[in-house]
Amino acid sequence: MNLSRRGVLAAGGALGALAATGSAPAAASAASVRGRGRPRVRTGFDRLAADGYRLLRDQKVGVVTNPTGVTADVRHIVDVMHPDTRVNLTAVFGPEHGFRGTAQAGGSEGRYDDPATGLPVYDTYLKSGQDLADIFTASGVDTVLFDIQDAGARFYTYIWTLYDCMEAAALAGKRLVVLDRPNPVTGRAALGPVLDPAFATFVGRREIAQAHGMTVAELALLFNAEFLRADPVRLDVVTMSGWRRSDFFDDTGLPWVPPSPNMPTPETALVYSGTCLFEGTNLSEGRGTTRPFELLGAEGIDRHWAAAANALRLPGVAFREAYFAPTFSKFQGKTVGGVQVHVQDREVFDPVRTGIALLVTAKETWSGFAWRPDHWIDKLTGNAKVRTMIDAGADTDAVVAAWRSDLTAFRAKRRRYLRYEG
């Protein structure tokens, strides 16, 4: 199946449509009805299974996945595919946090045999290029599946696991199939600064916006055409049915499985693309609490921060003076003061602008504010401008205006790869 890049991109849509033509198995046809009388969204895996896995016929298959790779009745796709004679699943590839999700941030599960299925599980975390290609080669697979729930932010690393797998699969001569899932915070718009390649890391490999407004399949098409054009992977994508760009996760009828330990709810994802910037400061970003990325604070902060943030009258959000004691990470076991972010109207809420406003007001109201010494904030924002402008006293509007032209250009590029309406 040696397709040109153009053929691959066209085939992605055609094969995705083909995957919807079969009779749905029980897991896919559960069809719980969601709000407004619409049936639930069917994921890429639902459609692949409904078509009898025809896209994988006569292939040895390995899957890159984690605990989010589930069906509507919360069975893991590995546990569904393994006993099914219509698909030859021979390997699993685990990303950050691991295939079964046993590791915290910055960790993985290593190489082992999965107790439930006996399948070999290969550790891909922080592997890229030829090292990852060698793992694909050693596994003996012909096709690599990718099925992981994203959170919609450039620095959520699973999309760069996808990018690295695409690059490595091309090096190893393997085919890659992306099974699509919803962007939990909608796919309406791209927001925030676009990565400057000089600041590329695993929290941002290539030039996309901080909140990209795309699904993983759409990103895969963009990656292949824009960033891997010299050596594109043989790519197929299986799109969803029933998903609209304006859908938040609770519109989909799908079960939420935390894609990482500190992404417990869809509400976390809603604020994450903005408040994760506090990882680049000496404030707690709420890790070690039941509301990570919604609770922010540090020792010595009081009511003045919430008051300053509320005075900005940011659309769709309010800030509550809050006190909390993280059980791990920054300020473990200490009571700190800060804010809780309360999204009141998610239709108008801008998470990235909100994150910048919170940085600006934290620095204004707390004399202890500092950036992490390694300037991690620059890796998260994808540039040095945000940090240097805030240090120079710029307000929220000025910082946001600094990325406007780059964001406009990215939005135009992004439109070519969008596969859903609404």
C-alpha cells in the first residue's frame, strides 16, 4: 500500500467513511442518547470495529494507547481487539503515564508483558526518531494504531507522541492509522501564541497554537503535510461520526477517562491551556489537589490576587479567593493562598487570555512571584516574549496582541486540515 502523500490524505477520509458502513457491535451500538436528542459520538475506534477492522486486514498491528482508549461501555480497545480473530493485535506501545496509566507525570511503565492479554508492552515515552523506529521494527508490526484522548493544548504531550510515532513509523517503513476522538474543549478556534521553533521541546515540537482547536486526526494530517513533507508516513485516519466543532466533551455522550493523573475532568481541560502556564512559575498549579489547574497559589498570597483578576472582568470567568494544601508537588503539605478559577460561561471563556491575565495580576499583587529558573515558561508559551513582556510591565492586552499575526497565519493553515463542521 504505497500511497503518495496526497493519496494518503485522500484515503484517510475515504477509509474513515468506509469504517462506518459495517454493522456495529454491541459496544458501538449502545447509542446512549445525549442532550438535544442527538445520538452519541462514535469514535474512530467505534467505526473501525463496526467495519470489521477491514482497514487492518492481513496486518500485524501494534497500538499506541493509554487508559483513554475505551469503548462507550468503558472496555479498553486492547481488551476488545485482543480476542477478536478479525484483527491481529501483536503489540502495545505505552506513552507517558503508561499504557495502563500507573505512572505519574514525567514517568512511564517500562517494558513488560501485559498481565491481562499477554501482549508485549513497549515503552515509547521520550523515545523519538531512530530509537523509536527501532522499537517499531523490533515489535514486528506492520501497522501502528494511535488512539489516545487529547486535552486540546500544545503542551499536552500526547500529540507529540503522535508526531514522534509518525516520524518513526516513516523511518521504519510502517503504516500509521489514527483513530480520532473529540477535542474536549471544542474545535472552534485556535488560541494563543504559535510555537517559535527555537523553543521546541517535548511540550511543543512544532509550530502550532497553544490551544490548537483540532482533533488528533486533524493534527496528524497537518503534521504529515506541513512538517513531515520530506518523509511523510503512510497515513490513514478514521474520523468520528456525530461530532461537531462546537461540541464540548459533555455533548458527546462518551465516557470521560482521565488522560493523565492531573486531568481528572473535562472541566480541567477547559482551563488547562491557560493555567498550565503556572508550571513555569514558583506558584502551585494545583497538582496534589482535587482541582489541578483550577486552583493556583503560593505561600504569602492573599485576597488581593483574586480581587485584581476579577477587576479585569474577563469574559465567562470569575476568581474565588482560595486556600489549599497540596498533597504532593509544589508546597506539599503546606497551606497556600491563591485563587480558584470558576468558568461561568464556557462559550465565551478564553483560557489562554485568562492564563496570561492571571500571570500579570499574580506578579502585580504578590512580591514573591518568580519564574522557574530554567525559564520553563518559554517552553510552555513557545517563545520568550510572554515572559519578557510581563517582566517589563506589559498588561494582558499587550501580551495577547504580540502573537496576533502568527496566530492569524496558523488559523489559515489549520483550516486546510479540518474534517468536521459545526
